[in-house]
Amino acid sequence: MGAMTSPGPFGPLDFQLVLLRRMADHHPELVDDARRELGASRADMREANRRWQAMTRSPRTRGARARYRSVLGAPEHTFRRRVGDLECEALLWPVPLWPRLRFEVMTGPGGAVWNEWLVRAPGAAGPQPRTPEELRPWSCTVDEVARAFPPARPMKGGAPTRLRLACVAPDGGERIAEFTWGLFQYWSR
């Protein structure tokens, strides 16, 4: 086993392995490369996911917002965002594996977590694809794909960490963009 399986505190490296675990369903080769970059084995990734699931399902669990703070530390950025009539709070943490992205947790009134996903870091330029074929796995966030191929309509994904976005390609055809943790994975028709 690799160095990541210690029973110590669950930290940012473990959390990145949790993000990768969900993406392995779509792009195992990219996940293997990223996992090696983190110095972790497949067993480390499974163990990090097991520990994360235990934390989220424990009867003694803290709220999701407190859990993220305990795992990732203080957010790099915290700001208010209006969504319709509601004022929300967005918390952003760096993700070393993807330095131009941030992990965003959006909370509503009372601190309930509404959304958890990867977004482009403030001030970081993202890709501006003109055709669906220009998108590569892990290249764009949900917002970037929605802006590139309007009108875009969110759809429920096949798991809590997944989202689908119905988009209109320049040729007028509808395509479905598949995302895991807010990061583009592939197109389906």
C-alpha cells in the first residue's frame, strides 16, 4: 500500500482521491495518471473513498460545511452570491491537482450545502471552446460549457456527484455534456 492509507486525519490529498474515485468510472487512464502524480495507489484511493463515505454517513457527522472545513481547512475565498431572491455563501478551496480550479461549496440560508463542485479559480482564464469536439475530458467546468453552447439546460445526473447539461451545438443539434464534480467528462447524444 502507498503512503496515503495512514489512519491519521483525512486531509486535502485524501479529498482529491475522493474526487478522482468518482471520475474513474469515465476516464480510468486519466485518474491513474493523476493518482500517480499524487503519489497514491489504487488501494489508497479506495481507502480514502471508504473513509469519506464513513464520515458523510456517520450518525455523529457534522454538517457538510463543517466537514469540508475540517478536511480542507479555511477556504481561500468566501463571498456572497445571489441566486434569485436568496443570498448564498460560496466557499472556495484550492485543489493542487487542478491548480486553475477551486472546489466550491455553495450554502444557502442556515448554512445548508446546496452544491459542491469544481469551478474555475477567480481570475483564471478557462478554455473557450467553439465546437463540442474541442472539449477534452477535465478541460471545462459546467459554467464554461453552458456559456459556450447556449441555451444550456441542467439535467439530473446518475449519481449525487454527477450532472448532465443539455446543450445546443453550433450545428443546431442537441448534445448532452456529462460532468462529475462539475468537471467535463464526455459528450453523449
